[in-house]
Amino acid sequence: MHGYSHVYVTEDAGIFPLNRFSEFAGLDVKAQEDKIVRVKEKLESKGIKSNIFMAPGHSFDDITIDVLRRHHFEYITDGFSKKPYCRSGITFIPIVPNIREAERKVLSAGIITLVVHTDTTNEALLERYKIICEMHKESLASYEEIMSLAVSEYDAEYEKWKLKNHHRMTRLYRMAKKIFGRKKAQYKIRRAQREGVFLL
């Protein structure tokens, strides 16, 4: 389940501060519960049941987690780790925060998920996703396989380090994109990473 309306109504980054906007973080229990219950009921009325949640914009807070647990959600696809981990009584399945990182030929060791917004994906973006799947086809796994793995403890320091590096690389990419354009910027960032200029 990917939120209710995907409309950002606060400027709260939540507990996983990739972005400074949210559909959930910063809202009170009643507002968050109303959204989660309404979309859960709507999906179930169409025969769709899920115990996995992915917050729009990667932004949610402790209230979101409490409400999700009360309504029988067991997993959140978010966070940085090398394998699924437990935090606040719910299992997190780690993410790769953007398509650029998934396009690297050598991914970080461990488990990652990549979000695909099917309603806004154009042909060019779909082609990039196809290339990613082909490049990493030997490593692809189903959610069922991921859910059967042992769950590790939450490593706050590792997540903090990954967030810091993510924000730094995002700033560098945006600057390079303005100067060189998207494809050349990706190439230059990847080359710099390979040569050890930036530590990821």
C-alpha cells in the first residue's frame, strides 16, 4: 500500500529524512489512521490485501508505524541496511532511493527494493527499468523470498551514514546535471565513484 492520496500535506521529513515533505509525518493519530484505514478498506473491497506499506516521499513518523501495526501491517519498504531489519516492532525492507543508484552495474551487497510509479512511468523510464532488471536478473527476488530471510537489528549509525552520503551525492548529481545534462552527469558521478573520489 503506497499511501492514500500521494498528496504532500506537511513539510515534515519524518524519521527517515530523505525529503522534507510528507503525506503522513507530522499529522496526528486520527488523521493518519483515517487515511490508512480508508485506503486499506478500498483495496480490500477490490480483493487486494497487503501487509506491506511504502510511504509517499519516504516520509513517515512513529505515529505512522503505530497505526500500521494496529492495522496488521508487518512490513515497510524503506530504510538503509544490507538486509531486512526490525524497528519499532515492524520489519523494514531496505530501498535504493532513486533509479540512478539502481543503474549501477555493481550494487551494494544486500537486499534493496526500487519503487516504480506505474501511473507516471513513460516509455523512456520504462526502458531504464527494463535495463536494470536485465542487468541484475540473477539477483532478482520476490517479496516472498525476501520475507523468508532472517531479520537483523536496526543499525541507526549505518542508516545515518547512508542518508548523509545520499544527500551529498544528490547535490553533486544536480550540479552536474545542470552543467552536463542527465546522461553525462550520471557517467561523471559513476566514474568519480569508481576512482574513489566519492565514498559511498
